[in-house]
Amino acid sequence: MGAKRFLVLVVPVAGSLGLPIAVALVMKQAGIGAGVGLILLLICLWFALMLRFAQMPEHS
């Protein structure tokens, strides 16, 4: 259970810090179109990971 708690902490921070850096680097190298495509791909992946590792209260 420790690994899941670690992922719950790391996924939001990694997304909020890594996403702007990755998009800026791709835009610099490949252009705006590639940057927009990357942002769409990464946001969908990040959102899926956030939903997967979210700690929701259990139903009784």
C-alpha cells in the first residue's frame, strides 16, 4: 500500500511541474503544432493517472 500512497503524492506534482517544461521544449524543437499535440496527449494521460490513483472513500 506504500507504493500507491507514493503515487498519489507524485502524480499531481509530476504533472504540474513536468508538463510545462516538456511542452516548452517540444515547441522549441518541433513547433507549435507538435506542442499542442503533446499537451493534449499528456493531459489525457495525466488525467487518467489522477483518476486511477485517486483515494476515494469506500462505500458501505
